[in-house]
Amino acid sequence: MKGRGAKAKWQDIDMAYLIYCLENDPSTYNSKQLAHKLKEERGIDLSSDRLRRILKKLSVEMNKSKS
């Protein structure tokens, strides 16, 4: 557990990490599992609801860029 001060913030590299995990890991994850994975491996604490909204926005943006 870290002490006082600024907490780790969400960055683009964290999103790249999640995309890498989703594309290359044979397991399937729900948003709660992904949030836990992100906290354990990257030190970023996001709620599963917030992560779900981020991933939904990302999928919409990816679909727009494909068309």
C-alpha cells in the first residue's frame, strides 16, 4: 500500500496493455477481472464500471476508424 500523495493515473499505455491482454491472452475477461488485473499488474485502480465505459468508448472509436 502506498502512502500519501498522488495516486497512479490512467494513461494511454495502460489502455495499450489491456488491448494486448485481450488480443493475446486465451482467457476471456469481464470488466471486474480486467480492473483487478490492471490494479495488480499496473497499479491503476479503476472501478469495473469505469473500465467498462472506457472499453465501450474505445470499441466505438475503433469501429468508426474501420469504416
